[in-house]
Amino acid sequence: MGINELVTMMVQTTFMNRDVAPMMFSRLFALLICALVMTGCATAPAPGDRDAVADFEEINDPFEPTNRGVFTVNRALDRLALKPAATVYRKGLPEFVQDRIGDILANLRSPVIFLNDVLQGEGVRAAHTLMRFVINSTLGLGGFMDMATAMDIEGHDEDFGQTLAVWGVPEGPFMMLPVFGPSNPRDTVGLVVDFLTDPLSIWAVNTDREYASFARAGVQAVDARSDTLDLLDDVEKSSLDFYAAIRSLYRQRRADAISNGKGSANFPAPGLSQSPLGPVLDDNEELSRSAFR
């Protein structure tokens, strides 16, 4: 059975009996991960080949065979579910509605951004985040309208992965997470901490409304994917090695975000990242700094 067939079976289980589907999905997912792990690690070059060793260390992707397998699965999931949903979302909803959804999602993330601003010692940015949240939650009707930006209080993004980087924690080897996409140990820890400290997630867990967190993650993924439909098709067509291109671009975007430059905090590539979308780029920047979901 090939990767695409296995992924198709996983997706189909979600439409089965609700008592049977979770168990079948879990078993299929475990089988898939085991198969990918068995592909092993990348083979290190001979110690005597200094150039090859330097390249190997610079790439820092010791689990490349497994990562490529996960990347293949993520792309299959994208073709089966996320990309079609994002296409319908972009073509079927008025731009005004899409903008309001984006504003609400951004406002819901403000508490996490504020916490990380504080942890990074960014007092001014923390104050801006707090003001944005108060203004958009009140005058903006719960985030429905981005009134803070209209008042020249610009937003930004932060996450605990960036906080760890500011604290001097190394990123570690490149990882391709199932569903969530490009990452590394530092950003994976950050993803978990951001979830655990997010007020909506805390409320959902404590009130047995986990579906609220899943719903937001799903809408966030579709919203982010819809914004990159054409761009990422172009990146894929122009890349000789799409996986290697994504690995490089992910690191560029993370380094940019950590330094508080342009760009979103999380790379929207293939996964359910909760990060906001990146800025509008010119043609040259799009090819060199774009993201893939």
C-alpha cells in the first residue's frame, strides 16, 4: 500500500461511525509513523571529507529520510483536504468575510503574543499587544474589526519558540512534524507551551469543549493556506528539490521572526500552525522568503 492510499484511508475514517473512526484513525496513523521511522537517518559523510561534513552540519537534518517521508504525507493531506478547502474558502467567501475571520483569529492569539513579549523583555511591544487586544476586543467587537491598526497601533507576532531563541536555546536539528509541518526541537516545545498557555485552549480543556480549539486550528489553517495558494504553487514549480527549499525557507523565516524583522512567527508549511500570515512581499521577496503549506 502506497503513502497516498494510506492517507486516503486515514481521511475516510473521519466520515465513519464516530465510535469506530478514532480507533481506526489512531491505528492507521501509528502504522504510518512506524513505517516512516523505519526509513532511518541520513548517512553522515566520511570524517575525512571536510567539505561534505561542513555541508552536512550546516543542513543539520540528520533525520532527512524520515522527514522527507513525513513531508510526502503532509503534501498528500494538503492535496486531499486543506488545499481544496482553502480554494473554496478564498473563492466562495467575500473578501470582507475573510478579513473579519483573520481579524478574529489574530485577536484570539493576542494573549499568547503578550505573554511572550513579556518573557522576552519587550516592554514596548508588550504594551502595544495589550492595547491592541483591549481596543479590538471592545471597539472592534471581540476582534471582528481591527480598530487598533486603524489607530496606527500595528500588530506583530511572537511565540514561545522565539522566546527560547532569545534566551539562547539552540534550535536543534530540523524536523518535519506530521500535520504541523517544518519545525525543530525548540519550536516544537514552543508550540506545546503556546497551546498550554493559550486562554482559549485552557477554557476549552477545562470545560470539555476541546472542539473549540480544533475548530480554531482548522479555520486558522484554511485561512493561512488560502493566502498562499498561488505563491506556493509557484515556489513548488520553481524548486528543483521542494523539500530542501522548504527546509531553507523555514529557517529563513524563523530567523527573521526571532530578530523581529518582517514575516510571521511560524512558517505556515504543511500544517495546522496557529501563526498569523506574513506580510505582503514584493516579487523578489516572495521567491526568497515565501512559505509553504
